[in-house]
Amino acid sequence: MLSQITIHGIAIHIEPEVLHIQSRKMLSILSSSFFGGGFRRARHIVNANVSKDYCSDDPAADLLSIASRRGIDQPFVGLLTAVPLRNARVAFFEEDDIIVR
């Protein structure tokens, strides 16, 4: 499993419990996440693994706690997934001046 990948100012850290994307610059992000979703500017995206039977009265507080433990104290996009993060993959496409990651 890849534990860290760097793409031009963007670091992708993959751990068993969290996938953390961190950018040196603010990113323009479009997300359907319940936490930080919509159009947003942020430097961090956090995708945390939860059990298949995860049930919380306050998933936003859970994400804030996970981010805080990683030193993230600024706006971020947060997601929760029951999919094992060992299955995470990085893909990108670049043609002319267009880059999709």
C-alpha cells in the first residue's frame, strides 16, 4: 500500500483509517460531501474509514475530531466511508493545459 504520494504541491497520505489530501495552495473543490460540500476553497480533503455498522448522532463532530488529531484546524472537505482505504487509488489525466486528478 502506498503511504504517501506527491503530485506537484499536493501530498496524498494513505493510512488504514484515513486518506488525507493536502495542498500547499488553496484548492477550488466541488464535493457532494455532507461536511464542506458544494463549491469550496480548502487545502485539505479527509476521507475517514468507518465500520460498516457506523452510526453516529454527530458525524460532523467525528470528522472534526479526526482532522484535529492530524493537525488540521482550517476549512476542509470531509468524507466517511466503509470501503477499506487499502483499495484507494490515485489517477490523473493531463492533456494540453487541462489536468484532472
